[in-house]
Amino acid sequence: MTTQTPPGQTPTRTRHTWHLVRHYLEMVVAMVAGMVVLGPVGTWLWPGLDDRADVHAIVMATEMAIGMAAWMRFRRHSWPAIAEMSAAMYAPFAVLLVPYWTGTVSAPALFTAGHVLMLPAMALAMWWRLDEYH
């Protein structure tokens, strides 16, 4: 069976889009792997880490950033691209922590919204450096 290129698209554009989607999915997997692998380490090193939602959110963002940075470095991305993608893990929490501290956002809402907002933040970081994803 042959793959046909959709009308109006070139094989290069299709390939480029696939690389973007693949990289995005790799970053999501690396983010989850960072939480799964490093989460227990943090809890072991710092018992009671989960007691404060704000501290836990920042530590979790760090775990995700470490996983993603390691994978991006393995894939030979530039340090600025790695820094920007890592910042995408912190940006949603930086915005949401103030409402959390004032009591207008609950801890569960902080975590849910923070994780959901990371996804478009990651996409923006990729869009900013499209030349890295070809």
C-alpha cells in the first residue's frame, strides 16, 4: 500500500509535521518518566514533601523538566531550546501559585490546571524554535 500526500502538501511538509508531533509526544513521555522515576526519590530524600501543594508543584515541575531536558539533550537539541521547554513546566505554576496562595484556587485545581496548561506551553516552546524540529 502506498502513502499518498494530501492535496496542497508536499512530502517535506508532511514529514516536518510528523517530526513535530513525534517530538511533542516524546516530550510528554519524558515528562511523565521524570515524575515516575524522580518522584519516589524526592519523597525518600524529603519525607513530607507532599504536605505543601505549592512546594510539591515546583518539585514536580522540576522532575518533569529533568526528564525532558535529559531526553532533549540525548536528541541533541540546543541548550536554549532545552531551557525554554523546561520553562514550559514552570510557567503554568508560576501563574497559578498566586491565586493558590490567596485561596482562590484549590490544591487540586492548581495541579490539574498546571498540568493541562503545560501542554500548550510546550507547544509554544516548540513553535518558538521550529528550526530545531526538522
